[in-house]
Amino acid sequence: QVQLVESGGGLVQAGGSLRLSCAASGRTFSNYAMGWFRQAPGKEREFVATISLSRLSAYHADSVKGRFTISRDNAKNTAYLQMNSLKPEDTAVYYCAAGPTAVTTATPYIYWGQGTQVTVSS
């Protein structure tokens, strides 16, 4: 079992930055790929970014490429999502997830956090 707790969300103006953190506890963090997903009101959950166990591979959704960066610190059992140049359309609840491989679909991820709200005002 892996417990995931997100933090770092909040209210920010368009063009601003936030860094989300996902603290993991339980089983060995470095055994899992980590992903970030988001869900806006009335919309389906969508992929944001993922990073492999070894940090050798990272993928970002086209909608955030060049603005968001996923990273992880296996020594701290924490994954991060640095979000720059935020736009109102980035407003959503952001979830981190852990799974066996770094993929862009939600189904293979086994463990999920409760989510953290990000609101970007125009």
C-alpha cells in the first residue's frame, strides 16, 4: 500500500507559478512511476505529466508542455509538479498517482492522492 498526499495548491493569478508536491509513504517510493492528473468541474480527469521510476523518462501533456515540469526526489519520497505561466484553463483539482509504469492513461495507476485545488484567476 502507498499513501499519497498532495500539497501546494491554491489561488494564483494568470501568469503566476505554483509547485505541487506529492508525499508518499508506505511501500518503496522508488518502485513506482509517478503521474499527475487533473480534473476541472464538469470535465473528465486528464493526464498532465508522468515520470519513470529512474527519472530517465518524463512526459507532459501538450497543453502544459513548456510550462509544467514533473520531477521526483526518491530520497525524499516526493514527486513534484512545477507549474509556470499558469492560465485560467489550468484551474482544476490536481491528483498525483503511483503505478508500475510511466503512462499517460489513468487506469494503470494503482494509488491515488486526494487531490489539491489549483485556481487560476484572470
